[in-house]
Amino acid sequence: MKLIEHFVNGKIIPGSSDKKGKVFNPATGEQESEVRLASRSDLDSAVEVAKKAFENWSLKPALQRARIIFKFKELIEKNSDELTKLIVSEHGKVYEDARGSLTRGLEVVEFSCGIPHLLKGEFSENVGTNVDSWSIRQPLGVVAGITPFNFPAMVPMWMFPIAIACGNTFILKPSEKDPSCAIRLAELLSEAGLPDGVFNVINGDKEAVDAILENKDIIAVSFVGSTPIAKYIYENSAKNEKRVQALGGAKNHLVVMPDCDLDGAVNGLMGAAYGSAGERCMAQSVAVAVGDIGDELVSRLSKKAEALKVGPGIDKSSEMGPLVTKEHLEKVISYVDLGVEEGAKLVVDGRGLKLQGYENGFYIGGCLFDHVNKDMRIYKEEIFGPVLSVVRVKTFEEAAKLINDHEYGNGVSIYTRDGDAGRTFASKIQVGMVGINVPIPVPMAFHSFGGWKRSLFGDSGMHGMEGIKFYTKLKTVTSRWPSGVRSNAEFVMPTMK
Ligand code: NAD
């Protein structure tokens, strides 16, 4: 059986630990490979390598770093089919969706190619007589990224292209459920000319994560995953004096106003709720039906949810693939059971789906609940599967209060033709990423991605200028070149006369 190892100092290296994880193909349910899980000493050795590589990499002119990133961009394009198939084979999502997620990662690489411009500082001439002042941003050192299973290429690419373009060196700890893509990206970076040790992949579980959090030479940690782990990462990074951004889970609402283009809202909801089998932090898992639109909304949604084409991700006709693991499938099924117990109306039941030829795959059909209320656990908790809940409210204000009271605040959307409602919604809603007649409002690479409330712990989002700030520290220089008589010692605060 194939064994997926670590990638350190420009090559694949065997880890020192005997601990291994299982990697499945969710479409068939078969185990396809094993992944080495790092020990603390594996992580510490990789950090030593990255620390050494930082000495030269951080001194390289930004333009030279950008050229390597540009070459990497070309290599991703050239190898996109192979990378996409790796995502499909270990995650399960459908091919075009996997390719789309790779493209969204690629856009961050494209953004990072502009690093000489992005790192330009600020300069003020004559802040005092013959005194100039300027600010520059310098790299931090060794930084680490810990990433979830649901975007094995895109989420790491939210982090490392910017981090290394800024002059840092990087340790990536990908999800142990689908680790192959990270290793392939590391190989492509080497092929692009990235010096050894600048980008390293350490596979592992909690032991590797704890080693990252406790290693004194790792200056900053970027995390994306579930909320309980995000909180743990945030607290322990801070305890160990690290800079940290920790993005967590979500429960996203799509508000359907009575005046909206209902076909647009239904199509938007179908893609946003069932795309990637609901395994997206920006999935719309709650439809909020305002006024009297509920019956018609549920009727149209149920027809489409029943007709969803579920199948292996590699089959180009599939609209939705399997879930990532058997355990996750069981968890999602147990949430559907719970919704029925809690009294919600299960309009479309995707449980028990078996596909001919793929009987052991981790499949569930699309599920649709109506008459869900705010006290139910299926409303409050993140299910992370193809389960859409419809909550009915009377007014726009009630919809907004529902969303603002929720513990998560990642993404949200409103479908309406009323500009006033759209504008008020965007202004007042307590959520980090807002869509108006757009179902999944994921910001582009040159803007920044990040939720509010318990969907993000820390001060900065990912990529865009937030990424540049996160991966650099600010230095401000004040300078004077005196000629002639030197001034005497001054014991008062210097101010402008
Ligand atoms: P997860 O929290 O289980 O795992 C994320 C990472 O943390 C993995 O690398 C994993 O190895 C590590 N980890 C898991 N348990 C740990 C523990 N006890 N101690 C230390 N490290 C641990 O998340 P997941 O299941 O891989 O991904 C799905 C979750 O990620 C969902 O909650 C989803 O909403 C969230 N997510 C959020 C965003 C966002 O931008 N906010 C994006 C993608 C995914």
C-alpha cells in the first residue's frame, strides 16, 4: 500500500514515527494509502530546516521571489488535471468543483506574484526639519499552516503563497484525511525553483499540531478547521506568544425575500447547500423564508433535491459526490435522525442511498428539512453535509435577528429585488462575508476571507492585504543626516515647532 511521507528540505523524507493514518477513496470506500503521522521530533527537525532556509530566502529581493511564484503558477496550470484528480480521489468532491477550488487557490498565487508592489512601504519626507520617516514590512521567520480536509489545495494556498512571497519559510500540516495534494504542491514549488527548506509539509494529527503550537521558533500560526479546534489553536498559540489567525466552523443563512427572483434563489440554494456535499464552510445550510414564500420555496427545492445526481466525483455527470469518510457519513446521518426526532419535517430524505457498483462508498442523497426552528440542534450546530434546513419567519427584521443571534458568522446571503433591503442587510448583519443575490460570497484573492463571531478567532482574515499584514511585521524608521554642529541632548518629547 502507498505510504505518504513528509516533504522537508526539498525532498520526501520518511518520518521517525511508526504511527500511520488511513486514507480512503470516498467514492469506493476503499483504503488507498497510508499517511505517516509525525512525531514531535519530526516537526522540530523540519522547523530547524525552515529556520536555516529563512536566512537566505528572506534576503532575496521580492522580485526574485515573485518570479519563482510565477513559475509555480505556470506549473499548477500545467498539472491542474493531476492535482484535481488527487483532490477527487481523496476528498470525493466532483471533478469540476475540485478544479474550481484549485483555481481559487491559484488566484492567491497570482495575487502573490505582485509581491514587490504589495510590500512597498510608506515614506514621509520632512516629518521634522530634515527628518524623514518610512515604514516597511519585513517577514516574520518560520510560520505554520494547519488545514482542514475540505479544501486540500485551496485552503493551504490561501496561506503559503503569500507567506513565502513575503519572505517567510513555511511548515504545512495538512489534513490527514487527504494529504497527497499538499505533497504534490511541495514538489511543484521545488520544480519552480523554490530553495530547499522554504516550504515543508509535515503530515500528522494532534501530536504534530501540538508540536507546532509549542515550538518556540514558529512565529505565527494560520489555522482553518472546526470551531472547537480553532479555539484551541488560538488559545495555545497565544499562550506560546505566537501570532495567530484561526478560522472555524459555520452555519450560513440564505434569506429568501418574497420579492426575489425565486428561480435564482432556488438555483443558488441548490448549489450552495448541496455542492461539495455540503462540506464547505461557506455552504448555505439554512434557507430563511420570509413572509409567504415558504410553501413555494420548499416545493421547488424538494423537486430539485430529489433529482440531484449523486455519484463518484470522477464521473463528469455527477452533481454531488460522497462524504469524506465513513465516520463523517454516520455523523451526518445521525443529524438527519435527530432532526426528525426534534420535530422538523423531513421533506427529502437522502439516507440509505446505495449506488450500484459503489455500494461501499460514503454516499448520502440531498436532505431537505422544513419547519426547522431556532431551538433545534440541527439549526444550531454545523452538520457539514448535504442537509438544508428551511426556517420560516414573518419579516425581514425577524430574519436579521435570527442570523445576528447565531453563534457563527461566516457567510450569509439575501435574495431580493429591493435595494433598500439589500443595503440595510449588508450594513447591519453581524456576519463577515455577505452576498446580495450571490449564493456563496467567497471574496476574491485580492480581497480577504474571514468570518465573524465564533467563525474566526484572531484579528485578521486570509489572503488579500490581511494576508500581507499577517505574514509581515511593521518597522518604522525615522532618520536624520546632520551636517555641521550636532545638537545637544534633549530631555523633552520632540514636537513640531
Ligand atoms: P478539524 O478541525 O477536524 O481539522 C482541522 C485540522 O486540525 C486538521 O489538520 C486536523 O489534523 C487538526 N486537528 C483535528 N483535531 C485536532 C485536535 N484535537 N487537536 C489539534 N489538531 C487537531 O476540521 P475538518 O473536519 O478537517 O474540516 C471541517 C471544518 O473546517 C468545518 O468545521 C468547516 O466549517 C471548517 N472550515 C472552515 C473554513 C473557514 O474559512 N472558516 C474553511 C474550511 C473549513
